Amino acid sequence: MAVNKLHVKKGDLVQVMVGKDKGKQGKVARVFTDKNRLTVENLNIVKRHTRPSQMNQEGGIVEKEAAMAASNVLLVCSACNQPARTGVRVLADGTKARFCKKCNEIVDK
């Protein structure tokens, strides 16, 4: 099976463009490349009703971050501080790096 490459990586600062958290920014916590989804810290919070178990003695309502589609977020460029689409450029030494399509600066450090 081919590996899908996403435009964001773990630790990137992203802005949500669609949904209940539209306009909010946060860091990418986890990336699920096989499903094209990701979780963002403290965004897309859902309530999960859990039963008492060995791990969780009390049970009750637990709030957690739910995964969202990767297409619903844009990477925030560190140079221009705006959400922007990114492209991939091959550098002189042969490595690949992401670049901001607004300011044309390299995003990867």
C-alpha cells in the first residue's frame, strides 16, 4: 500500500479553516497518514461517555481531542505568520523542503 504524504507534520502550527473551531490555531498532536486525518492540541474537543473499568474506576464523561480531516487545516508560515498553502521544492543539496506559497520562504527548518 502506498504511503500518503500530508502537507502537515507533527509539531506544526496550523489554523483550522472549516468547522466549529474555524479560525483557531494549534499544534498538530498526531498524524494518521493512512486516513488523511490529524489531531490538533486543544481543538475539536468531543465528549466521550465511558463506563467504569479497571483503568478508569469512576467512568463518566471524558473530554478528548477528536481527529479531523487534514484538508481542513492550513500550515501557519513562520515567516509571514499567515495560514498558507505549501509546496515541495528540491534544494541544491538534493533534499526536499516545504515552502510557503505566499511569501516563497522555506517552512522546514
